[in-house]
Amino acid sequence: MAELKATTFDAKPDDTSKLFSLLQSDANEQYGRRDNIRIFGLDEAKDENPYDVVVHVAKLVGVNIKKTDISVCHRLPSRRGKKPLIVKFVRRETKFEIMRNKKKLKEGEHQIYINDDLTPLRSKISAKLREIEDMKTVVMQNEKITLYDIQGKKTVFNNLAEVYKWNPALVMSSCKENLNF
């Protein structure tokens, strides 16, 4: 994995100002999603109550919540397979508790996955980071991006601007290919 270092990007000054404006806009959008999670792999029943489903999944990870802990939740459209649930919690601490305990789903026979609710740009950048040859794990939690390489080295970025300084081509390609930047 490339060392963390500032690199230059061959771009016009107005391109970089547009880029940093886009990154700031994305940071604001991600901040608005800080109380949200997405739950993947759940079967959908005909007359299901999504609030009951979320309470059940929370119990699977050892967290007891009530419907009143959920601000809103619903199924999202999906092009492949089961429709994921998006959940907004009333309190951020409820989300953090579920995220801390989500590993318990791996211990059972469940094919359920819980992730942070990422913006489209963060989702694209996360996918590109996972494609890096020596990359083992990419964790995007709120504004922070943490990379773990196969040697166990941990690299933490506080925001996407720092990822851009580390690998400008990766960020620019995500912006240009997927967001019509």
C-alpha cells in the first residue's frame, strides 16, 4: 500500500476548488446521515413492519431497543437481491451500540450485514479503496476513513480531502466517473 504522503494533482485551480466544494458538500451530507444505518440481507415479508424487523435485528446483536428508539425506517429499492432497510435512530448512541455489536452477526448463521449509511461518493471511493492490491479492510465511519493493509498497518484519514491528498487520482476518478464531476 502506498505510504501516506501529500501528492500533487495536475489540475486547473478551478477544478480543485470545484473538487473541494464537492468534498465539503459530501461531508455535510454525510454528517446528516450520522444517525443512520443500512441493514442488508433481510428477507422481506408481505406485510412486514420494518420497525419490528429493526428491533429483531438489534436483539440479534445483543442490543435491546424499542420502536420509539427509531425515528424512521423503510426498505430501499435494490437492483440485485433483497431490498436493504435504512434506519434513522432517535439517538446516535443507539446507532453506535448496534455498530459496536454487529460482529455478533458473523458468529451465527445469519447472512445479515449492518453498515453505515454512506453518501454515493463515499460508497464509490470505498469501493475503489478496496480494489487496491494490498488493502485488507476499509472502514468508513461517519467522516473518518480507516485503511488496514495486509501487513496490518493502519492509516486513518479524517476526511475525504486527506484521502485526495494521499491519492488524488482515486478521488478524482470517483468524482468524474460516477458523479459527473
